[in-house]
Amino acid sequence: QVQLVESGGGLVQAGGSLTLSCAASKTIFSSHAMGWYRQAPGKQRELVAAITRGGDTNYADSVKGRFTLSRDNAKNTVYQQMNSLKPEDTAVYYCATRGGSGRWDYWGQGTQVTVSS
């Protein structure tokens, strides 16, 4: 059973910052790209950011310049620093892994991020 342990969600005012973290097993972390999805009420789940094993990142246009995704290979953990948060960033954020097939295959339980105006 693959476990992704997420933390760092919460309530913040617009313009504030939060950092999400996601820890995985060494086996999974070393062989998978990692990423964060989010799902707001009534909306489809969307990819927010992803990072390859080599550290290359890509971001949704809506978060470029505000979110930074990084990975700590020694801790088998990815971090998503979220700055200048907006009410439209409010969602449940899910950590996920992507294997060699290109499919997002393992998911965390989700962590709520709420940005008040």
C-alpha cells in the first residue's frame, strides 16, 4: 500500500502564504515524478504543479510566479510553497505520483486550503 502523507493546509487571508508538504516512501519517491492537484467545490480536479525526478517543474498558468514546487530527496518529500494566495486558490489539494507510464497513479488523502478575502 503506497502512502503519501500530506500536511500544511489551513486557513489564510488573501495575500498570505502556506507551504504544503507530501512525504512518500523512498521507493516511490525515487522512481516517480510528484505533483499537486486541487479540486474546488463544483469543479474538476486540476493539476497545479509537477516536478520530475530530476527536479524539472511545470505549473498551471493560474499559479505561475506564485507557487514553487521543490523536492528534498534526502527526506523523500516535496514542498509546495504558495505565496500571494487568492480566494480562488481555495480547494482540496492532493499530492500524487506519476510513474513511467505517465499516469498519475497514487494519491494522498487531500488537505484543505482556504483563502479568505
